Amino acid sequence: EVNRRKHNNCTHMPSDPQNCDTCAKAKMKQAPSFAQSEEQRDRAEYFGERMGIDSMGKTDADIKGCEYSTTLLDDASGWLEGEPKKENTADATFEFFDAKTKGVDVGEVRHDGGPEFKKEFADGVKKRGIKQVKSVPHVPQTNARVERANGVVSNGVRCGLLHALLPYLLWGFCMMAFCFNYNRTVGIERNDFVTPFEYRYGREYDGAVLPFGCRVVFWQPRERKFDKSGHEGLFMNYAMQSAITVLDVEHFHGTGKFRFVDTRSYRAYVDQFPGLGTDWSEETLKFEVDPSRCVDCGLVETDEAVSCSRCIEEDVAARRQGRPKKHAFDKTCRFGRCKCDPEDEDGSEAAVPAPQVPGGVPSSPPQGSGPLAQVPADMEDAF
């Protein structure tokens, strides 16, 4: 007869790790981790004093072929950086860390000691005189702050893609846009709800903050005299010198390819998220494309000689009178011709099935809000 109240060797139930060596080894668990109160936590005092870094992946590649991402968190301010990368190597990880902390006096960096934090990363951090602190192996709770930051970034990307009605392969753009907005809009409770940007720079951010995937009307040079100069696009990310990266929706509808444009001349509608107007789960219709136009830039492909008066500077009399003739912006003008090299693939575009567009692109944009910048400097000579 078996005494059900005592440990037995048939099932090793109930567990008795004190007296049964088998139970002690086979059923051993990790020590529980408890969240500390704010008074018990050892917080850094200034930006860069202590940072945490971690990697996420592998996932489906984004439009640039990135399958991994790296997250960097500043302990004092809550400043968050996230960026996709193609390879989860130590060299790529240190390149990201070095670029994001350039000019910052980093005292300590914490990580889990994975392969991406060895060799080139460890050597580079050591040369900069930064102390490395590794978490306990297989205990992510000892690196909990940056692990939670991974969750914040992941949830931000999920919400951004869902709210913007955009496909998964744009998650890289969404991640970088989310981190940029997070640092400038989210108040950190332990810092009296001061944003990471205010904590780091000591002032409020006064630039544009746009939600990922919102509708944008951006400027492009006219091809013909009475063509429109505003084109439909979707906000993807922030670029240098107050510019933004825009997905050209009209180019996508006409060619089935993604084309990204950096522009400072735009008007944003932060409450409109039209998406790409296509169901990605079904086969879509194909659109006919004008064979005389480049599928990448939309301009005319021709081998004819340039005859634009402004291009060849034939109208000398008009120039002397202070009335320089304008460019024609057609196939006779160098500004209306395709300059794409079919053999030069820079990875900025990716082919996708041509979409079915219910209703097409709205022809007249409603009133909205957002910055309207000046014409880019590289196009000033066109007028």
C-alpha cells in the first residue's frame, strides 16, 4: 500500500528536494525576481553614466533586408534608440553603439554577454574606456531595464504598422520613427514626467513630430508647365537637416514599387492614415505603365539631344536683359529626363505586387496642418 502523503520513488510526488537528490536536481528552479521600489533602485544621475544594450531578432526581413535590431537605453533619462540591422554581429553592434554615443561620456554599458557583444564590440568599448557589466547568464531579469525597453519598442512597432495600415516589411522605418517620437513626447514618471529629450538637452523639442504612416503631400518639380507640384505620400522617418523620408504613394500605385524621397517641402496631415489602398492578403491587379517613362523616377527615357534653351544657354539676349529663360522640364530638358542607371541598384526600391487601388488617390487634399518648408537647395538652379 502506497502512502499518498509521503514522497515515493515511483512518481517522485510530492516533491521532496530536501531528502531526495533526484527531486533536488530534476525540479530545481531559478530564484524568484521581485521588482524593487523606486527608492531601492540604483539610478544613474546624468546622461551616459549607465546604458543598456540588447538585440532582437531574427524576424522577417524589412524592405532593406534587415532581420535583426538593436536597442540602446540610457538609464538616467530614459533615452531610447532602436535601429534595424542586417547582421547580428559584434562589428555591426559596436558600429551602432559608437554612432549613437558619439561625443557622449559613457561610463558603463550593460548587456547579456551574447556573441554580438564580444570581439569587436568588447575591443571597441574597451578602447573608449567604458566599463562593461554583463548580466547573469540565462537570467534576463538582471538586465531588466533594457529588456523592458525591447518590449516598449516592439509594441510601438506593432501599433505603428497596425494604425498606419502598412505591410510588415516597413517595420524598420516604423521602429526608427517610433524611437524618435518616444524621446520627444513621452514623459518619464521617475523624472517628473520630463521627456528624455528635455532631460538630455535641457530644453523642449520645438520641431515637427509626425506619426508613422500619416498622409503627406510633398513637393516635386513639375514635368510640364501646368502639372501639379504636390504629390501624395506617407511619412516614414525623419531625415537630416529638418527633412523627412516619404513613401511616394503615386509612384507605388503606378509601378508597384516602393520609392522613398527625402524632402523638406511638405504638408503633413497627422490625423489621416490612408495606407496604400490595397489588400495584401489577395492577388492584386496590375497597372499599365507608360513605356516611355522610367518605372523608378517617372521621368522620360530618351536619347534625343537636349534642346532646352536654359540647358544649352542659347537665349543670350534674354540673359543680358535679366530675363533668363526657365527650364522646359520635358524630354528636351535635362531636368525632365531619366538619369537612373539600370545596372545601379542602391537598394532604395523593392518590387512588390502592383496593388488594387479602390477609389484611387484623392485629387484635392483637404486642409491639414504641418510644416511647409522651402525648396531644397539642389533644385534652386531649376528656376
